[in-house]
Amino acid sequence: MGTPHIPATPAIRVLRAHSVEFVAREYAYVEKGGTAASSSALGVDEHAVVKTLVFETDAREPLLVLMHGDRQVSAKGLARLIGVRSVEPCRPEVARKHTGYEFGGTSPFGTRRALPVYLERSVLELERVWINGGRRGLLVELASRDLLRVLAPTLVDVAIAG
């Protein structure tokens, strides 16, 4: 048996360019199912599924937040940490403009332009994480330390119960 075909998304190309060891995991995408649907389909803990959220500051500057699937982002806490008046999630069409990815398929790897990345610090307590591979229905399993190595994110503590 050969290796299963892995879609050549911008995210997959970035991971390969950085010699990241990863396993691509496809699943049947569920509209508005979020990380609960993907974690259930793949049989993994939702806490270890890292969602890529696109936010904008009050000045309309985009940024990415990487958060546990079972947690939410404290927008007030994030705004305080980064020194802006406010941050809010982007509308799907705005997020696509910033990242080049369709809503539900956003990866922090291979975005249309480089964006600041904020990573919830406790994600690094997990040895392995599952994160979007650049299209709906595709997660990649990788070592959490590779998020640090490839993305050079700012570590934050802004998680609140989901």
C-alpha cells in the first residue's frame, strides 16, 4: 500500500518546508460543527484540537489566536495583553481576505500574509496537538513544540471556559 494522498495546501507546504513531522487526518467536515465535530470524528480529545481564530483589533489589524478547542478567548484579556482598546473575531469573509483560507479551514501555517500569532500557553503542555491543515475536513497531528518553532508565536494566557 502506498502513502495516502495529502492535499498540497499552503499549510502542508509550509510544514514540509520546515521539516515538521506530521500526520494528516481527514474527516467529514460538519458545517458549524467546530472542534467538537472534528475531535469526535477523529477520536481525539477536544482539548488537544487547536483552533485557529482570526481576530482584528479596533484599528482593523488582523491577528491569529491559537486556542484549545474546548476553550474560548477572553477578548478583553487579549486586548489588554497586546495593548489595544479591543479585539473581536473577524467575519468569515474578512478572515478569508486576511488568511486566504475558507472559514472552517483556517490554518496558522501558510497564510496569505504573515500575521501576528498568539498561542495559548497551556497548549504547550500537550505533547501532540491537532490543528487545521489548510482546508475543511483536514487536521494535522504534530508536536506542540513545532508550533513554537515554525510560527514563533507570542504566548498568552487568555483561555476561558467554553
